[in-house]
Amino acid sequence: MLTIKNWPPEGGVINVGSSVFAESMQEQGAKVYQVKWQPPAHGKAELIDILDKLKDRSDIDEANQRAIEIFSEAQPVLVGIGIARDVIPGFGDRMLLHAGPPITWEKMSGPLRGAVIGAILYEGWADTPEKAEDLASKGEIEYSPCHEHSAVGPMAGVVSPRMPVFIIENRTHGNRSYCTLNEGLGKVLRYGAYGEEVLERLTWMEKGLAPILRNAIEASGGIDLKSMIAQALHMGDEVHNRNRAGTSLFVRAIVPHLVGLDFPQADIRRCLEFINSNDHFFLNLSMPAVKAMLEAAHGIEKSSVVTIMARNGTEFGIKVSGLGNQWFTGPAQVVKGLYFPGYSEDDANPDIGDSAITETAGVGGFAMAAAIPIVQFVGGTPDDAVRFSEKMYSITISESRYFTIPILNFRGTPTGIDIRKVVETGILPQINTGIAHKDPGVGQVGAGLVNPPWECFEKAIIAFGKKYANES
């Protein structure tokens, strides 16, 4: 225990370490400031040695600045809607894409299994859930992460060959990204539901919604999603769990092009009502938009910037720009938050979905200070929302030039997660997310806050050190 002269101004005691000493001093009437301290890299000598070798490396810093510049210059534009098998690179005939890192049927959680069963029924590969499950477990279906095909998917994230997907083009760098259309709430495929109402909705989205939206998007000449995200942040969204403003902005942008289409007015009206009734519709646009931005910044030699964070309900995985296509994984965590009536943490599936791509890009949980009302949905207080955003500056390279937070004097959002800073500080990225029931088909049971497992970053820094620590 130590005292420091003239700080704090009114005097007091600063306690580093065990809070027992602080409690004892408080009982004696002293003003005590408890310092939360932990050794760098969790005190692991191997990791500290790697960090020492990677510290003050101008070549790594330059690579990171290049990655951030590429990310910042990206211009994601919604240019169309296509059929998954026709537009997503490397999509096989008997392939299903899923959220998170690679996984086998045997290790899939309930929501992901349910979504796979639903996708098999939707494709007509089986005509009963039992037959679909049998097919899914026999090795006749190829499972592949959305992220390995320039795509993203919320929650289970399952994409099957005939599903319509948004096409986002990064007009600065030429790469494209993809995402399914958002189904809405309730019994939906992304939470593992596969009943008749789910399949009927998916079929209507394929045959009714997608063709009308595709024509409207093409008539628009492309919709600038980057500026839409920036506006949404100023209107109370963080574009992960709160997308009310983003969805409203999208409706405003698409309506002039919808009303001029040569489709029955009743069909156009149904499409608008569907979008307008679903505040989360924009999530399936914000995700591929930032995916297109981050993917352009992937593959920068010596860059320690994280370009993917994703979960499949069993494992959490990250990718790092300078480490190619290698996944670094750890066990998915249980989300801490608010549960709908009748549910508790005992019902929760571990963290699932590709939607953490928003946090990877510096929005979502990193921009909670822009979306103060979100705490009513995920838990915490307004002060917590501000604190979470401010804390993320400790583990990032830069501040966004385009995504800003009004309450922080329009400070740019924390941008570019640096694995070196995460390991050194022990601060893990902050994610806010929905909570899926552990059983397939039940759906969302709450929302809350979660962090990636430490193991992801420990494995990544070891791999980074092996590749770059001895270079100059």
C-alpha cells in the first residue's frame, strides 16, 4: 500500500493489489482508491517475451497503419441481390455455410443443428426433420464457415444454395461480401427453428421479397452503406443489437425505387411492411458492409490487426491480418445479460453468430456510447455504455474517421483491434449480442454482453511471434 503526494487533490490512499487492505483503510475513514492491476499477458513469461520482441516495431506499426488506411478508405455499397450458389465464391451444390470457425456436425450446438435441419428441408434434400438430421450427420453435407466465402450470417448464420443474399461491393478495392436477408423475430432459421412457418417465410423471401428488392436496388444504382452506418450511429444505433435507425434509413433510401417498379402494389406493400416491422433488418446489411471493409485489410504482412471475430455456438474464432487464413479458437462463452420472462442463464446457448464482425470494425459493442438506450436491452447503465466504448481505445490502433460517437465529442470509434494490446493489457473486446436458447427452434431468450475467450488471443500472439518476432 502506498500514498502519493498531492494526488488525488483532496488526499487519500491508492491501493494496488488485494482489496482487503483497501477495505481496512475505509473502515478507518480513509479515502481509498483501489487500482485494478494485473501483470501483462496474465503473467505468462512466454507471452511477455514475445511482446518484448514485438514492442516498438516500426515495421509492424506501419503494416497496421496500412491495414487501417485500407479499411478506412473502403466504400461498401449495396449493389444487388443474388442466389447464394450463383454469387458466393466457392459455394458447392451440397454445401451449407455457417457462422463462426469450422465445425463438424458432432460438435454443433442446438441452434446450429436446428438451422442445418431447416436448410436441408428448405432445399428439398429431405422431406422430414428426422431424415434431414440423418442426412446432416452422415457426412454427405459439406459445412463451411461463411467467412471463408466472403460472407457473414447472424446467429447460426446458415446459408444454403438457393437462398437470396445481399451483394455488397467495396468500390474502392473491388472485393464483394454477402449476407442473407433478415427473417425478422420469433421462430426463425437463424435461431434453429425449422417449422412450417419458417419454411414458408423463407420461400416467400426467395420468390417474393428478393426479386422486388433486387429490382429496386438495381434501379437505385447502389446504396452507400458506409454513410448510412455513420448516420445511424448519430441516431442512436450501434448497428449490432440496435438497428432501428439503420432500418429506417434503408426504408427511406429504397422506397422511391420500389414505388416505380412494375410489380403488383400489394406485393410491394407486403415487402415494405415486412421490412418496416423488423428493426433488425439493417443488421444483415451492416454486417456484410463492415465485412467488405475488413476483408480488404486482411492479408497485410506483419499486421497484428484482427479482421474476423466469429462464433459458431461451440467455439469462438479470430483471424489476424498478418497471419493469413489461420483460425485461432477458444470455447464460446455464455452471454451475461437480460433474459425474457420465463428464461434464465440455464437456457442459454453459448455465444453464437458472425455479428461480432461489427465489433471487429469498431461499431457494435465498441460504439455502445452512441446507443445509450441499448443498455435497456443488454443490461447495464448509460455510464456502462460510455465506459465500454472508452475502454476499447486501449486495445485498438486508431479512431475511425467516419464512424463517430456524439456523446464523446464526436470522437471516432475505437478501430483496429491489435492482438499485442489485447495480450499486454488483458482487456478483451466488448461484444453485445442476442442470446439463443440452447435447444433448436426456441429462438431468442435474451440479450447481453460477452467477451471472446482469452485463448484466441494467446494462440494468435504465439503464432505472430513465431512468424515475426525475430524479424526487424
